Amino acid sequence: MKTEKQGSRGRRITGDILLALVILLTADVAVVMLHKINTVVLKADYREVFRYELILCAILLLFALDVRFRLFTRSKRLVLRIAGWILRSVVILLTLVILFFCGKVICGSLINTAGRADYAIVLGLALENGQPTDDLLARLDTAQAYLEEYPEARLILTGGNADESGRTEAAVMHDLLAERGVPEERMILEDQAESTKDNFRNTAQIIDPGKPVVLISSNYHMDRAVQTAESAGFTKVLRLPAPSSFFCYGANMMSEVILELNELTLRR
């Protein structure tokens, strides 16, 4: 009896912790994504990703509620209990898939393999009301530091999504780096791409994808970016993750999970 009470208490505590974490994650997703939807050019794309993020959060919430309250097996009727066990199994399976991809994103954000290379690709990021986000500025800080460490390297600035004034992500990055004193000859613009896949496809036409290249992007984006680069033919990708906003990390991580799942589905 004492063991059962301890187990029940442990379940409740675990459930409370899980519920708190899922609620915080969902709040982060809602605040960050609604802000992006209202400020970036690619509103439709962010709107679609936001819908799927909420679905993933709902699955995690069901899992947490089941841990806390035994949501699916409270009924005393055998048929309903069996149905509850089936639903529980499905929710657990989906939760494990979500956690697996979250782990991939987190692990990818921690790996830094940057070294000497002739070129470093700096991935763009959607502008907010025509202005660079903090995460995009962090990518530029990282790129500038790399140039200072390797004086012979050059940057390829990618991103073709233009704001209302017609300025692309690549152009904004170029202007900001130029203001910081980065020489013109050390920057190459790839300003036609509308997605990460386009970034690498177009860049593969500019440089030899068989040679080492440094990839600079936000830490949460690094895992998927490397996969996309390798799919485009780049054979030796060196990772240089840029720091990102701590308060937006949960929402960005969930976005990456959605996009990785989507690309996995398309490959099949």
C-alpha cells in the first residue's frame, strides 16, 4: 500500500512537471509565432508551420495529462479501458517521435566543427518589418568573427525573400557587414533563393560543392541546414552555429521539428 501511494505521488509530481514544461513551450510557440506572422514577409508559411506546431504541443499536452491524471484509463468499463490503452500507446509513440526530433535539433545546435575553408555560407533569415532579427544579427556577428580568424576566407550571403521595399535578406546582410568594414571583395551575394534548399542549390552553382565549406546559421537550424546542404551535393560541411534567442528557442526548435518531419515525408 505504501509503495502504491509513493508511486502515485511520484506520478503526480512527474505529471505536474511535464504539464508545466508543455504549457511553457506552448506559450513560447504562440507568442513567437504570432509575432512572426504579424511582422515577416512569409506570413503564409509561418501560419502553416504554426498550425502544425500547435498540433505537436497538443500531443505533448495529452501525454502530460495522461501521466498526471491517467487520462485514458480512468473508466471502469473494460471496452473504454482497452480503447484508452490504445490511445495511450498512440500518444506515447507520437511523443517519442517528437522528442527524438527535438533531441536531433538540440544536439545539432551544440556541434561546432568549423575550420579553415575558402568559403563560408551565411544563411539568411526572414526580415521583420524590413529589419534584421536578433538571430540574423547573431549570424552576422559569427560570420564577421570567422573572417577575422581566417583572412583568406570569403562569405556567400544567401537569401532572396524581399521585404516591401524590395531589399532581400542577402542585400541586408551585405549592407550591414559593409557598414562594419568588411571589404566588398570578401562578400558574394546569392539573393535569388526563397528557401534553404534554394540557398544551397544556387550556391552550388557559385562554388565547388566538393570542397570544404563552413556553414553559418542559427544553432537551432544547424541540423536541418547541414542535411539540406549535403542533399544539394556539398560533401564536406563544417558547422559554425550562431547563438540564438533563449526565449525563442522552444518555438524555433518546434518549427525545425515540423520542417524535418515534412522533408522526411517528402523524401519517402
